[in-house]
Amino acid sequence: MAGLAASGARPAGAPPGLRPGVRPGPAPAPLPAAWSQGVYIWDSRRLLDPTGQEAELGLLHQQGLNDLLVGLTPAQVRAGPATVRALASLLERAHGQKLTVQLLLGDPSWIEPNHRPELLALVARYRSLPFDGLHLDLEVEQLGWPVPAQRLRDWIDSLRAVQQASPWPVSVSSHPRWFEPGDAGGVRFCLPCQLPPLRAISLMIYGPDLARSAARAQAIARRWPGQHFRLARSLEAGLAAKPSWPGPSPGQGPLGPWRQGLASAGIGGLGGIGGIGGIDWQDWQSYPKGSPP
């Protein structure tokens, strides 16, 4: 079972979405209590290693990251009961520090009906663990562009099958094109019309203009008020759309420039229409581990 922790290439220059600049102020308002920072941890070896776990959790906490999306490598999956024990230890320690932990699964082949049982088998294997959620990073674009309507239907079917099998609430990562007006690659398919309510949808908006990214995410949240949305920002090397850090440096005191920019852009909590419930960083390996942002 390959590719469990591979985030894959993101399509560049793809056409804008498919149907269904705010200047920073001098003293931005504090973000609401509902706000949370998440981080994709595709390489969780150090986090699951008992000798490094406490230090790694301390570093995550220092950076203000309180929602951990924890992926597994094929080797960790093959380790069977040893990985289950390591995850149980992580969950106990993380919950003791008021951190939430989601199981992160991300092989795009699981969209296809013949590979879907592999995904469901992983959900069954770890269902006894008290994860706070299951996050699926199954990007339809990774199987080729343009995306045919049947692949979108398969994605929906995989999601529904997982929701039925999962003991945890389900979140997904998605390109914003599927939640915006218009046709993506000439495909007429209203993907959000088919979606059941989810824990969250992390919109992968990686452009360097934070205010524009925030406005785009908020427009989507207003268009689909029945869902909870988050903003995903990339720190991965090699992506065309960068940098995601506004300002000269990510680590400038307890409120770095990106956080000020989000507050100035009016990003709110999950409670209000148009609100974005948090930000998810892609990913921990690329995260600059200096002063907390």
C-alpha cells in the first residue's frame, strides 16, 4: 500500500473554479477563541517515537499548533500493533496537553472504486483509537487533469463510504475550484451539492497575497453556509505559488505578520456565515521552527 504520506504535486495554472485587498490595520483585533491552527504531519516518525515524542509535542505547542493531522508511512502501517500502541501513546499525551489529533490519509488512488477497500481497511484498523477526526487528502487532480465528472462521483462515493465506516468526524482537503462558480476544465458537476456536512473542508489556497486568499475562502464559505471551512497554506518547497508567509519572516513574536494579516482580513470563527475556522499549514517538515508566529 504505497503513497500513504505523499502529498503529491499540485496542479499549476489550472482554470478557475466549478459551480456547485484588505490592507493590514495598525492594531488588528484578536482572533476568536474558535480559531485553531492545524498542521499536516506527513512524516510522523519522530512524533511516534517515544524518545522524541515529548520534545516534538513541545515544539508544536510552542508554535501555537493545536490541531495535529498525523499521517502514516507504509512502513508504519506494516508495523501493525506497534504503530497502534505508538498512536495510543501519542493520543494520550496530546490530549493531556489539550491538543486535537486527526488521522491523516492521503493516497489519491483510494478515490477509485477498486482501491477504496484499502482506505476502508485502514479506517477499520485504527477505529479503536480515540482520534478527534479523520482527515482525507484525496485530491482528484492528482490522478490527472482535466478531471472527468466520473472521478468526482467516485470521490463522493469514497467519502460517503468512509463517513459510514468512520467512528470519527471526517474532514477533507480540496482545491477551491470545486466550490466556486464556473466550470473547471469544462466539467459541469456541482461537487458541494453532493457533500454531506463535514467536520471541515481545508481550502488549498496557496497564493502569496494573504488578503486575497482570505477573501476567496470567505466567499466560498458564504456560498456554502452548510459546511465548515478552513484555509490551508503551503510551506512546501517547489510549489509555484509562494511564499505563503507574508512579510519578511514567519517568526516575529507571538503575533507574526501572517496572523495580523488574517485578523485584518476579517477571518472569523466557525460560528458566523463567511467565517473561516482556522488555518492548516502544509506541512510540519517545511514549517520554520523559530519564534512562534
